Amino acid sequence: MSTSKRQARTDRARVVAEMREAQARAERRRRLLVAGAVAGVVLVVAAVLVGIGLTRGQDSGGTANGSSGASTTVAKQVSAVPATTLDTVGPGTATPSVTRISAPPLTRDGKPRVLYVGAEYCPYCAAQRWPVAVALARFGTWTDLGQTHSATQDVFPDTATLTFHGAGYRSSYLSFTGVETTTNQPSNGGYEPLDTLTPADDKVFATYNKPPYVSGQGGSIPFVDLGGRFVSSGASFTPQLLAGKTHEQIAAALSDPASAIAKAVDGAANSYTAALCTLTHGKPGSVCGSSGVKAAAGTIKGG
């Protein structure tokens, strides 16, 4: 074979090799671009989903336990039930639940302390939080009061209610501890844990709860200890009264003395208030001297 032919073959082989290398480089580039595009899409989608989640959380104040911050309207209506309404209702239709006990004083910072123990899944707690909140609002100011609903899997499902998890309370007369032991979210045959009782408060809960506390099984909730002088266990009215109602509808009904909700919730709140007035030595006088509170004082068990 002549030298020129051999050179031509060599040149063609070199050209073919260069073309194949160029194609290989192009394929590698294409794959990288595709991978990059896919990753970009994934990141964009993820960002959008996170953005949606954050927006929803910001709009509703929602948390992982299914609760949210109480709306301004609900918080205001709970904290400002007219005195005329409370006086008109008196003891109302609430079942007496406050009982006098003999126990060491329950205090904090030199003030009588109210201890509430409940759980967000609990429909009876859902009912009783309303009068607890109304009563305490007469002695102080709520901050960061939350709202939630009872569990969908329990009796009286999805009962609209407040939550004391994370709530603050300021008062010149009283202090408050609110413990919500679980959320309303199912988990392993129960519900997700939330707040934990201190050993001292767990002892109070164990000692003065009715029916009697059973070790390892807890006790009846909701449980409220008012300064070590009074307790209440269970709800003062059936949660069925709140069935199908929104937080806003319940809160609005509190100011209407003719409503069944006001007669139950405000009646129970008056009973709590009468007990609390004993702890505060009748202060504030405008509250403790009211006709509704005086009428409800007769519902307290044990004198």
C-alpha cells in the first residue's frame, strides 16, 4: 500500500475517533443537563410545597398537634362575657362539679394557683375549657390562648374548644398552670404526648382526683385544682351541647343569656368564680360581689 493511502486511512481513523469522542462528550453533557434539570424541578417543587406549608401555618397559626392560636374574635369574646349576662345566667344549667377539699395550699409567687389537667383529644376537656377560660378571665388576662378540637375517633368527635398548651395568664390575684398531656393526633393506640406534669403536680392530680387515681392509668380528666381548696373532675355539661358548632359560634353564644351554651358554660364559670373569690378574699369586688357569682356559690359541694 502506498504511503499516501496509509496516510489517508490514518487521517480517517483519527477523524472517526475525534467524532466519537465529541459524541461521547455531548452525551455526557446531555446527561448532566438532564440530571440538573430534574434536580432543579425537584428543588422548585419542594420549595413550593414548603412555601405552601409555611403559608398555611402562618395563616392559621397551625401546629403539628392540630391546634392553632385562638382568633382575635374568639379570645376577646371568651375574655369579655358581659357581667349582665353572667348575672342573668347565675348557676345556669351546669351540673355542679366544684367540691371543697382539705389540702395544703396550692400557690405560686405568693398567689393561689389554679392547676388544670386535660388532653386535647378529650371531648369532656373540650367542653370544660370554655368555663375555665371564662372564669379566669374575670381575674386576669389570657395571652396566646389556643384553639383546637377533640379527637375525631372519640365520642362527641371534633368538639370545638380552646387549648391551654402554650397559653399564658397574667393576674394580680391568681396564677395558672395548664397541662394538656396529649394532642388530638392518634399514635400507637393512643395520642401523641404533649405537656408533662411536674412531680409535685402529678402528686396533686393523683391525690385529689375523683374518681380515685390509679397508678399507671392516670385519673379522670379534665381535672381542676383551685388553690388546694377546691377541685373539679369531669365536665359540667355534655359536650353534645357544642356539637356542630364552630369556635366562633360558641364564643359568640357566651354573651347571649338565652342561649343553651351560655346557660351551661357561663353557669359553670360562675361556679368556678365563686370558688376563686374565696381564694382571693373577695377581690375584685365587682366580680365577687356580683349576683351571678353569689347565686352560683350554692352549687359548690362540701359547704
